[in-house]
Amino acid sequence: RKEVEQDPGPFNVPEGATVAFNCTYSNSASQSFFWYRQDCRKEPKLLMSVYSSGNEDGRFTAQLNRASQYISLLIRDSKLSDSATYLCVVNGGTSYGKLTFGQGTILTVHP
Amino acid sequence: DGGITQSPKYLFRKEGQNVTLSCEQNLNHDAMYWYRQDPGQGLRLIYYSQIVNDFQKGDIAEGYSVSREKKESFPLTVTSAQKNPTAFYLCASSIFGEGETQYFGPGTRLLVL
């Protein structure tokens, strides 16, 4: 089993749609969780951290379920500019901050 | 502007050649990391350093070497022992400590001739 597994995708949605990505992690000792966004041939950039209570940033909502070891990202009112690969990232619970990355889910928003 | 820079953007390696990828940050971060990304795969950790003059192997260190002589700099050498070096190499840095956000440089794309 992979340490971090994401929906295989790709997701192709029209502008204005709501889309949800799921991610599961295997290390129950993990303490920190993130969603990064990566544009084609660019570096990953932090989209948002994920907190136990859930958190929202504009059109983006992240949820964490520690009991099920599950993370989600919801994007409302999709824009063309949301087209990218979304990476689920989990801190391995180690002192040196090792991050484990999912393989990413490709989102394409079309007119 | 604060940030992480990587050079070159593209690098070509001949068989049997060692090449060095540069990574510099002016964020005053203690920790620095090197990752490799292959198409359709997640990032994999090559080496990391939590403090100057100290570094540790990550998950795929074979065929790579690093140094950390200055806080700002963490160069990665891809040696001839790395048999499949073609990949996108990403350097990152963070404040030292568990759970701290890592910030990435723009990456170097290495191709073998």
C-alpha cells in the first residue's frame, strides 16, 4: 500500500462546477497535512494546510478525518485557472519534517 | 525578494559525467531538501539537511551526493553511478521542525544525452 494515495483522475469539469479530491494516508503517526498545487512543468506551491477542524480559503475547503486517515479538497465554482495537478502531502510524523507526496490528481477545467 | 533559486533550468548530462545542480535560498531557513519527480509520480526525497555541515539520506540517495557548507546553499551532485538520472529535480526549504511548510524552487530538468 502506498503511503499516500490519491484519486487517480484526471478530472475534467466545466467552469463553475464543484469538484472534490480524496486522499488516504497509511501512517497513523502523521501530524501535518497539506494540499499543494503544481502547474505543468513548474514547482509545487502550497495551496493550503489541512487542520483537524477543517479549513476554508475562499473557494477551497479542506477536511481531515484522522480516524479514517483521509483528507479531502473541495473546489467550488471552478475557474479555468484552477487547471493543475493537486498533490496531497503528508508529514511523516518524524522530527525532520519529511513529507510524503501523493502522485497527484490532474484537474482540467474547460469553458 | 525572498525565495529559492535553482540553476540551471535545464541540464544535459553525458554518460559517465557528474553534474551539479545549484540551490540557493535567502529565506533564512535552516532545513533544505532535494526531491526528484518522475512523470506521473509523486516527489521522492533524495537528501535533506537540517543544519549547516549536516545532511541525511532520503529514500533514494544512491547515485547522489550533497554538501551544506553554508546555510543558504545546498548543491546536489548527480554522479555517474545514478543510472537513470533523467527527471525533474526540486529543491525545497523550511523552518526547522516537524510540520513546517516546505517552499520549493523552480526546479532543474536533467536530461541524459
